[in-house]
Amino acid sequence: MHPAYQAIIGMGAAALPMILEDLRQNSGHWYWALKAISNEDPVVPGDRGSIKKMRNAWLQWGETKGLDRA
């Protein structure tokens, strides 16, 4: 757990639009942070481990929450 990653999680919900934008543009590995901040996990169990499916699930989640643009 890198200190910078932990600091972003510490920002709470304010970080979600930025994280989702980075996920959209760079396919970064933000899944743990997204789950920790949101207390949600839109990834269905069968899709865990598939980066593409996990990414799509979180981006769709962000759109439904109105967090789709930073």
C-alpha cells in the first residue's frame, strides 16, 4: 500500500471522479480504492479477475452515480 494511494483513499468521495477518469483513460488499478471509498462493488463475482469487465462495471457505476466526469 503506497502512501500516495492511501492518501487518495483518504480524500474520500471527492476523489471518485478523478479516479474514474484515470480508470477511463489509463485503465489503472483503482478497484480496491473504489471499493474502499464507495463501500460498493459493482463487479459481479464471475467478472472478478477480468480487468476489462471490472473496469467497465466501475465506469458504468460511476455514470449511474453521476460521477462520470471529473
